[in-house]
Amino acid sequence: MAASATAGVVFANTRSLCFRKAESSKRLLQPFRAEAVSDIGFVTSQLGGIKISYDMSSQLPKSISTSSPPTFQPIVARRICPFTGKKSNRANKISFSAHKTKKLQFVNLQYKRVWWEAGKRFLKLRLSTKALKTIEKNGIDAVAKKAGIDLRKL
């Protein structure tokens, strides 16, 4: 590889050798080992702390996993009834001047303790008021079976 007198950093093969400018212009460029190689593949040069990207994936051992850990999403309760499938309705809010803006009409969800006769215990459920009326009419077992919900896991 050819390096001119104005060249700052040149890499040679995969050994990550760097060349620095000699103090006098009469001397040739002298190789030296890179001072700091971090885990993410950056090499710090002696030219004012410049970070130079260098692909070190070919030098990593095969046993180390380079995949990133899964990102964790916060658990947010959705505004949907698990028994009836009711969810928010997108509607227009109409002003006096007939200007239409979008708004959401949410489901009337309530936290309710419901007695489950087959399990001989209470279930704390978040359900819509329509689902509550349906449970009172048909029973919780029939409504849960129709919705595909296993009450033993609640």
C-alpha cells in the first residue's frame, strides 16, 4: 500500500496496523500498533482522537453471539373487550361550523369481579358493559367458550 506524506491513517491487512506521520519530513512513515480497540469495532488513532470504523466481525470467535437482545415493549392494556371483541370506533367530531375532526369513541370497559361457579372462585375481568349483560343472560362458561377464552388461566 502506498501512503503519501499527508495521509493520516492506513490499515494493512487484518492486523490493524496504523501509520502515523513522522515528525520530520525526511523520515518515512513508521508503523505502530493501534492503542485502543473497543468491543464495537472502533480503533482510536493518535491523530486527535479520531474514531475509525473497522469491521472486526471476521475476527470474532464463532462461539460469541453477536445478535442484540430483544427489546422489551411496555405492556399496555388494550381498550378491547376479550369476550365480545368490541374495540374503539373512529368517528367524526362535528363542530357548529360543520368542521370535522377525527375522534375515538372508546368501549365502556369496566373491571369486575365475576363469580365462576365451575371453578368455585371469583375472576377479576376487564370487560365491556355489553359483555357483562351477556354473561348475566347466558352464563360465564358459555360466553367464554364462544370467545375461545380458557377461564382456568385467568
